[in-house]
Amino acid sequence: MKHVLSVLVKNQPGVLVRVASMFSRREFNIESLTVGETEKSEFSRITVVVSGDENIVDQVMKQLGKLPDVEVVKRLNEGSSVYRIMTLIKVQADDTNRLDVLKMAELFGARVIDVQPTTLIFEITGSEDKVKAFNRVLSSYKVLEVIQTGFTGLERGEHTILEYCEEREYYGKNLL
């Protein structure tokens, strides 16, 4: 089973390497990984997808939480979160099939981002199921290249991951 984790980290050099190294040392597999700066420049957010049962995911979350550069680790549950991936797809499209390919793209809400005499490049953003369905439809044409980002996601509603930073304010400090 896939689990999507949102990890708020300090926006500093080497943090991603330390996070990825933790996965490697513990022999956890990363299925998808995206990283980007947040609305607060001192933080980056890592969205990581891991497979496994509850015990594995709990262990991943605990190990991530022990890293000093990690501020918050939060599981994004499917029902209370929104996930998206973005895919670029280059399709062979000449005068004989160009209109058909464009109609398929329109049905899926894909955008044409490059037009050449014999190819089209589409951008499609959405759920994993939507992107896979679009890829299946295009498979009846000649798909030349596909590149896909990892998952990215946000929890629905007013809560933000930054709210959880306050809970770790004393992390690692000797309070006695």
C-alpha cells in the first residue's frame, strides 16, 4: 500500500541528501520524491511516497522525525488530502492523426505545450489515475517520451504543516 508523507525541513544545503540517506540506510524504498521551497523561504517541503504496511510507515516517520533538519513529518491521508502529479508526454502526431490526438488531450484537460511538424508535447496534471488513463489512451498512438514528477500534495482545509512546527520547538534541547 502506498503512503504519502509530507516532510517539512530546513531549507539548507545537504538536507535532501541526509533524508535520502536515511531511507537508504534503513532499506526503505522511495517510490516518489518531490522537493520545493515553501511559502516561508527558511523551509522546504519534501513529499515522499513509500510502500508498506503500517509498521513500515510508522518506522519511516519515526526515523525521519529524528533527523535534526526535519521540522515536521505528516502523513497525508487520501480522503483528507489532495495529491497531484505532472507529466509531459511527447507523441508522434502528423497530419493523419493530429486531430485525433488533440481531441483525446482535450477530453483529459491536457495542455499542448509544444507543436512540431511531426510531434506534440502535452502537459497533464492531476491524480495518478487520471494521468495513467491519459497514457493508456495515448498508447494507441506512438508515444515517444514520457517524464513525470513525483507526487505532491496538501491536506484539505485550513490546517497547514507549519502549525505542527510549534510542537517540536523544544526538540533536541535539554530542558532541565
